[in-house]
Amino acid sequence: MVGRLAQVALAAAAVMALLGATAAAAQAPAATASAKKSALVTVNDFYFGPESVTLKKGGTIKWVWSSANSYPHDVHLKKGPKGLKEKKTYSTKTTAVTDAEFKKVFKTPGTYHFICTIHPTQMHMTVVVKK
Ligand SMILES: [Cu+2]
């Protein structure tokens, strides 16, 4: 008898937890959509975290290579907004496994697509710079 009651209580708790998780997930996009003045992106074996960043005009991104990496990666601008100047400065000149940083200020509004040239299908990210 007590056992059955406990089971019912557990099931109710599980449903409540599920409902709570769903509510939290529904609220998340609004929070991440706000434009940031600066953002930190980690370069990992085989993903950028996060894969999407929205910046204010003039905002900065700092990429930091994870100390847990075993493979080399780079940051490479595959496509930037139309008329973007000094495109080459949005890509690293070399690859690195760990202990590397790359910082870039985004003054031109638009959408930027970045990849790692060694793992282009796995590692990609998008930066949106607001006007
Ligand atoms: Cu890579």
C-alpha cells in the first residue's frame, strides 16, 4: 500500500519535472537572442561552443581553444556580409590544438559564417552583428 502511494508520488514528480523542463526550454531562445557586447566561444574537438552568437555593432568575440583538445583547429571566415573589408583578418593564420586565443571586433553589421578548415562539415558557427 505504502509502496503504491510512493510510486504515484514519484510519477507525479516526474510529470512536474517534465513540465518544468519544457517551460524552461521555451523561454531559452528569447534570452539567447539578445545582442551582446562581447562573447566567448570555445574551440573544441569538433565543435564551436556556442555555434551561434548575436553581437551588438562593434562587439567582440574571443575564441579560446579548449585545453582538452587533441586535434588542431582554426577559425576561418567562410562568408561575411556584402562589402566586408579586410576579410582575411577574420580568420586565424595558423591552426592550434590548445593554448590559443583569437579576438576580433565586428564593426560591420550582417551575418558571418565561420568554419574550421580542417573539420568544415563538423565545425561551423554563425555570428550575427546587429545594426
Ligand atoms: Cu577543427
